[in-house]
Amino acid sequence: MPKKNDWSPATLAAQAMGKIDEPSRAVVPPIHLTTTFIRDPDNQYRTGNIYGRPDNETVREAESVIAMLEGATNALVLGSGMSAAVAVFLALKPGDHVVAPKVMYWALRNWLMNDAAEWGLRTDFVDMADLAAVEAAVKPGETKLVWLESPANPLWTVTDIAAVARTAHAAGARLAIDSTGATPILSRPLDLGADIVMHSATKYLNGHSDVLAGALATRQDDAFWARIKRVRAIQGLILGPFEAFLLIRGMRTLELRVKAASAGALELATRFSNHPHVLEVLYPGLSTHPQHALAARQMKGGFGGMLSIRLRGGESHAVATAAAVSLWKRATSLGGVESLIEHRASIEGPGTPCPADLLRLSTGIENVEDLYADLDRAMRESAGDGK
């Protein structure tokens, strides 16, 4: 009889690791809501559960699925993507040096520039697609963490994970990567040399725009990972059990959703590349993308559901187009089953690397013809050509 370790990650995720609730024999595990646990007669906690802030069985079930998907030694889920990312940096020490991307999730970039700097971290921001720039920024003995994001939001540049891992490790630093856009279905950064993978689990892992969650997965369960766990426990960053239950439910369809979104995004990117109102399409699945060959090597099964388009009519046309859509939803976030559109520069504000003529698109699982027709109509009507 085949064993679980013979099954693919997609199969294991679809069955939430095949977990059965033994008392009821239910195929859906129960939600554990308790905040406290019984001590043994000698005051020990042999179950490992002490208190709800660091300990919850439903949360651990979600973590086991994520660790399996990433090929990780261990995983943690936290209350949001930001709390997951910040927990990694808070596990460093004041004065430590960090290298981070110029193009990355804007809220984390702002935190590194302001809050982290006040706390004592020193951060250099570099173009992660430029390996020479990364090597120049990393300081042997001083740099403790290199953080990258690939593909990087919202320009969808791709970084050579293995090469940056070698540079970081040679300097005595760890490599952590925000792999939210790629998901473990398309990319396994730990296999390429990364030490820690972070996800905004709000996005593709959950996939239904109804849970705020973050996730971390580690290659080694070492002293640094223990510090991250302590940050989560002390600061109360654990995810609630009901949200963990919904996250498990969402991950059951992760592969189906990611592959559907990736196929739709590639179709849209290809068609919009020849659209009269589109100046440029930013999508690593296009052969014209500057890192397409690299993306094809380190992303398997697709290039993700995210793309951006730049409009020939500039900022005013981009804003007007977003206002004129009907099927696409004007909303922040990504990775849900519904397709979202956003004028990203307006959201990120001053200092954004995002061009003012850019619209960020999160492709959902709707009919691609419907999505194309809606955005095509919005671009034409807002440009006044009526065609």
C-alpha cells in the first residue's frame, strides 16, 4: 500500500495531510478553540501545549501543510504577512546589517526604512536582479540577513535565488525570501538555497480573500528559528484557530487555483502585449521579459497569476481605466479567486518605484475571455476611442 511520502504535495494539501479526527472519524479536522490546557499531576505539560498564545493544534495542522509544501523542516503561521516578515527582522539584533530589494512589498519597505531603522537595523536597498550590486552590498561579517522577493511586486522582476543564496552564505548571512507571488506550487526556494521562505498567506495560500495570515518556513530548525518562534509567542502574533481552519481549507485547492490563475495571466499578458493602448506588459511568463529564462528555470508549472500593464495614455488613462472596469474589482491585495485591479502608485505614495501609468492585475479564476473583454472595453472607453 502506498505511503503518504509517496504522494505528491498537491495530493497531500488536498487532503490536509490526510488528517482524520479519530474520535469522530471525520475527514475534516475540528477547530481547537481552547486557550488553556490541563497540566499533568506533576505540573508538566507532556502534550507540549501550555497556553493558547503559542500553542494551538489547528494552527499546527496548518503549519504541517505549509512545511510539507515548501519541503521545510518546520513552519509557523502568524496573524498577517507583515507580522511574519517583521518577526524575521525582529529576531535579528540592533546594529545588524540587512540587504533588501528596491522593489518589494511597499509596507515592508516602509517599515525597514523607518521603524526598523529606529530600532537599530541598518538596511541597504539594491536591485536584486543585479547580482553584482547584491555582492557589493553584502558585507562579510556584518550582513546578517539578505531579504528578497521574487517575482517582486509590482514590477514582477525575478531574482536568481541560488546565486543570491551563495553570496549571502559566503558572507555569513541568511537568505529569506518573500515567495507570496510564486507560491510553493511554482517555486521551492529552500531547494535553491534559501534559509527561510515567507508568505502572505492572506493571498494564494488561503485564496478566498477572507483570512489575514502570514507564514514562515525554514530549512533548519536552529537558534535563529527559535528566536523567531519566541518573537511570535512574546508578541502574540499567532493566528486564531478559526482563521487557521480556513487557511487549511483554502490550501486544499491551492494547486488548482494557482495553475488556473497562471494560465489566465499568461493569456492576458500575451493578448495585452499587442493592445493599442498598452505600452508594456510586465510578466515573467513572456519571452520578452528580461528574466524570462531565469523564471523558467526556477518556476515550474507556470509563472504566477500576477502581471502589470503600463498604459500609453499615462497616469490619467490608468486611473480612468481602473474606474471604468465592471468585472475586475478595484481593490488592494492579490491571490483570491476574484480578479483585482489597482493603480498601484496611488497606493504606495511618494518614493514608490512603481510607474504612474501602471495598473497591477491579480488574475482570478474567472473566464479569461470575460476578463479580457472587460479591461479592453475600459481602456478604450476611458481613452475616448469608443471601439
